[in-house]
Amino acid sequence: MPQYDNLFDPTRQPVMVVGDAGGIGGEIASTCAQFGARISIAGRKRERAVAAQQLGLDDGRSMGMRMDVTQAASIRTGLDQAEARSWSTASAGR
């Protein structure tokens, strides 16, 4: 089986997982976090998105938010929140 460990390096990179923290989204978020990425998880229900931080991503490198991908304003707000969080955290970590 090919090794994919060096396919890309998400260390300190922002990663947004849209679609909640259950199932595939949770696995993607958890795996990227293990490689050092900063995770934003967006879902239709804020409670479930915030629960993503219970995946062991509660070390300040993750955030959960409500996002309705059918509403442009909701998408823009979510991206703005994630960008502000990622850059401020990235700057502090350097």
C-alpha cells in the first residue's frame, strides 16, 4: 500500500470541514488535526459543530461554527470567522 504521509503537510495550515463532525467529517478533522492543522468545522446545527471540539481538538487549534451552505451570507461569515481565527493563531504560534 502506498504511503501518503508526505503527500502534503497541513502543519499550522487552516482546514475547514463543512458538513458537521459526524462520520467522514469527524475523521477528516481528526486526521488533519493529528498532523497539526488548525481546524474549523461548520455544520447546520451549531451544537453539533461546536461538539467537534470534543473530538480531542480542544487545544486552541479548532473551532466549531454554524454555517448554512445554501446562504451566501452564512458562508461569508463562517469563512471570515475561520480566517480571523487561523491567522491570529498562526501569528501567535510563530
